[in-house]
Amino acid sequence: MSCLFCQISQKKIPSQVQLDTDDIFAFNDIHPKAPVHILIIPKKHIPSTAEVEKIDTEILGKMILSAKKLAEKSNINQTGYRLVFNTKSHGGQIVDHLHLHLLGGKMLGPMA
């Protein structure tokens, strides 16, 4: 499989693993935009939020709960954090595998 994030979740490409479950894999972003910048991905290949189906609602819930757990682990749960899904090229998505950005550890500016 040529998907970068699929290869990372299968540990064919090294990463700084933060979480590894049956359905979810999370690792540090290699180009962090904040002191804490973790990517949370489903192990199932879903290209983006535009391709999410009703059957995927459970995995989306697991991604958000994983973000909460990782925010607590990273000690940013009390001060706050940002969760972001980028979708397709105009939304800023670079890798065609659904991923949730967890950002925190500093005051984050406005999105626009």
C-alpha cells in the first residue's frame, strides 16, 4: 500500500508513537505547529472526511476520545487544545488519509 499514514500505522515507517489500539494510531507530527501536535488516524484507510460513511461513525468517536486521552497524557487538557480535520486540498489536507490534528501547549491564535 502506498498510503504514507497506512505505512506508519503498520510500523513500516518509523514514528514517535503516542497511541496504538486495534482501530486507532496516533503519532507526533514531523512538522509541529504547536508544542503538542499529534496526528490521530484510523487504521482503516479513509481518504478524508468527505469519504466518511455512516459505518465510520464509531471510528470517528474513537478518534475524538483518543484526542481527549492524549490531551490528558500531554497535560494540555486543563489549559485547552484544538482539534482539526483538514479536508481535501482547499481545506489544507496534504496526506490522503483521514487524520485529526491535536494541537496545544501554547496559546493558539485565530483560525482565519
